[in-house]
Amino acid sequence: MEQKDLILETYSKISDLVMEISSLKDLSQIENSINTLVNRILTVNNAYFLKPTEKGFEEVNNKNVPEEIMDLVSWAAKSLKISVFPLEEGGSALIIPFSRSQKLLLIYACETDTEEISNEATVFLNIMSFLTATIIENLELYEEILKTNEIIESNRKFLNQILDSMISGLAVYDNEYKELFRNKNFEKFEQEYGKKLIEFIKEELVKLEIFGEKITKEKEFDEHFLSIDLLRTEEDNYLVIISDITGTKELERLRKLDQMKTEFLSTVSHELRTPLAAIKAYSESIVESLDFMDTETLKDFMETILNEANHLQNLLDEILDFSRLEMKSINIKKEEFSLNELIDEVYSSNKSKAESNDVKLYKVLPKENIIVNLDRTRVKQILSNLIDNAIKYSDKRKDLKFVKITLQDRGDKVWILVEDNGIGIPKEHHEKIFEKFYRVDSSLTYEVSGTGIGLSVVKELVEMQGGKIWLKSVENKGTRFYIEFDKGK
Ligand code: ADP
């Protein structure tokens, strides 16, 4: 054969070999293929496949390997080279170690009648050994990956089970706010509160990105209180945890209410005792000294007694109204009347009280008479209460103290404003100011006697007549209460 043809034939054999070996998919296919390939070169009598173990070698197919061959295997394994050894009873043993980067992966050993192996065959076997070792290594790596994947998958399932059994909703977002994961309860929260919850979360995520590592928010959705924790993870993802804290909030509210009621009782007893003590002291003086008392002093004393008795009556009326409202036993009796006239009346009856507190009382009324269809007595009570507060909480530090009542025609509605330049109400108290027993927690408020039920009664009475009440107030500057009613004709 010409050299050129020889080269071509060798290449074609090698190419067949590459194709054959690279299509192998598991160890048993590899064994068969090695056997067939070796058989093409020499006659194989017995073939063995051995795997290196910690103790030595293990025959893959549980065949008994003759001791003589086993010794030769151990020897060849050290050199990692294809070797041929003559056997004691004739013939020889061919040992092919398959290794990658000096690591022994598999050993093929066979008994053969062939005494010597040609150079061409050795080249062929070397290539086969190299390719097969690569495949074995890949298969081992592939199996390892499969095993690792199985472990990862079972861990993932386990983790999901835990996350799904959490009472809280949990979701993970990437740094572009795309959702990567959500547990079952997060799903439930979304079903219940819909888009507005997700939008709220996204807005808070933007804030988290700007302001730091963790944000905790409490937010009311459809009369449920949710606590929402947002944290940034080390991988720059965002973790969102939602819990329903309605129960805890309600408990907190009831506890607070209970505490407020206790405080209320002690305030009320104190409030009742003060005018009562004055009435008692002045009456005793009159009884003891009536014979020596001039008419002027007697009038003075009697006036004080009358004032204190009025104060007592107002207090008791307020408490009575409050308890009637609690029992829902207040009826609204609507009638048509002029609001301008009613405000004139309220103005006159509060003027002297304001003056005695060094407060100037104003009224601003439209020229046109505004007629409304409301409960006149209750509207009067509402305004008296607001004016009373405006005088009570006037700022002693100011030279000019005023309270202004304004009536405004607003088409089919009417606005009544009660404004003062008193101590004001800090913003954080604005919402709570209408709650029962609530008083602003400040020394300026505590200087003034009060029970904390006035505004809750006012709000209830306004709403019972279909009206609205709100306020604007700045601490140390003053307060303006707004009331809106439908004229209702
Ligand atoms: P109180 O009997 O304490 O006056 P209210 O229910 O009438 O109870 O008012 C509740 C609280 O609101 C008061 O304790 C006070 O802190 C605040 N407040 C009400 N009106 C005014 C006002 N015009 N200026 C400043 N604070 C006010």
C-alpha cells in the first residue's frame, strides 16, 4: 500500500472510532464498545473492567479476576500506560488504563493469544483510550450534575413547602422590581387586596432603593391592617413579607380604649368635684354669714354658684349625650331654620364667656339668609362645643386672642368655620382628635380641664345629619374646624 493510502486508511479508522465513542451514553455501552474495538485488533479470550476504589480495584460486572491479572492491573495502574504482559500459561494480558489528568477512571484488562501488538494497534488503542477516558469523565460529571440537580430540586421543594406553610405572604423581586418568587399566601393577599396592594409594594420598593436596607409599613386595606416588611438581600434582590395584623391592632385598640376609659372616669370625677366643691363652699359661706352679708357680696356668691352649676350641667349633658350616642338612642329632629340667626344666637350666648377669657369673638355672615333643614338644637350644640374648645384652648401667651365663626354659602351646601389663634393641634393628632376620650398629650392641653369626649360627640352629631367635619391646624398658630352640611331643602 502506498504511504498516502495508508495515511488515509488510518484517518478513516480514527474518524470511525471518534464517531463511535462520542455517541456512547452510559458505562455499559462503553464496555461493549471497548470490547468490540479491541476485538478488531486482537482475539480477546476473557475481558474485565475494573474501577479504582479506596481499597484497590473492583470488577464492574462482578467477574472473578485471576490473581495474576490483578497483579498486572495494579502495576499498570501506576504507569497509566497501555501495557502487554506475557502470561505464565502462554498468551498475554493487555491492560488499558483510562485516565484524565493523571486520574485513573477505569481499567480494561483482557487475556489474548496475541503475543505482540503492532505499533499501529498501539496508536489505535491509545487514541481509543484517550477518547473513552474523556467520555467516562463527562459521563461522571453529568451524573454528578444530575445528582446535584436532584438535591437542589428536593431542597427547593422542601423550602417551598416551608414558605407555603407560612402565615405571612412572601415574595422576592429583582432590582428592576420584577417578581421572582411568591408563596401561596402572597397569592392570597393579592387576590384579596388586588392591584392596590402590589402598587403600594412597588412604591415602597422604590423608597427602599433610595433610603436603605429595610422598611416596615403598616397600612389599612379594606378594613384590614397589613404589616409589610421590605428588605434588600445581599444579592440585591428585594424580599417582601406581608402579615395581617388586624387582630393585634384590634386588641391594641381595645386595650387603649380600656385605658382611656379608666382615665376618663378619673377625669370626670375630678371635673365634677371641682364645681361641686365651689358650690358647697360658697353655699356654706352664705348659710354661715347670711346675717352679716351685704347684698352685693351675696349676689357675687350666688352668681358663682350659678356659673358652677351651669358648668356642672354642661358636663353632665355632654356625658349624657355621649352615653346616648353609644347606645344609639339619639334622634335627629330636622326642621327648617336660618343658620344666620342661629349663629347670631350662639355668638351672643358665648360673647361674655369669651371676653372673660380675654378672647375676642367674631362672626362673619353672608348677607343672604341661609335656610337649612337640620336639627337646630344639635347644630347649636355642635357650634357651642367648638366655640367652647376654641376659647378653652386659646394661647395665654398671645396678646390678641380671637375666635371667629364664619358662615359660607356653597351652592346646595353650606360651610361653617370655627377658627381660633390658640395653641393649635400638632399634625400627628389631627386624625385621632375625634376619637372618644382622646386628648392631645401636651402640657398646654392638660392645663385646661376636659374629658376628651366633646369632639367625638360633635363628629357623631354632624354625621348623623349627613354632614362632614374636618380641621386644619398648626401648632402654636391656631385651629380651624370646617363643617359642611347639605342645605337639604
Ligand atoms: P376636651 O374635653 O379635652 O376638650 P374634646 O373632645 O372637645 O375634649 O377635644 C379633644 C382634644 O382636642 C382636646 O383635649 C384638645 O387637646 C384638642 N382640641 C380640641 N379643640 C381644640 C382647639 N380649638 N385648639 C387646640 N386643641 C383643641
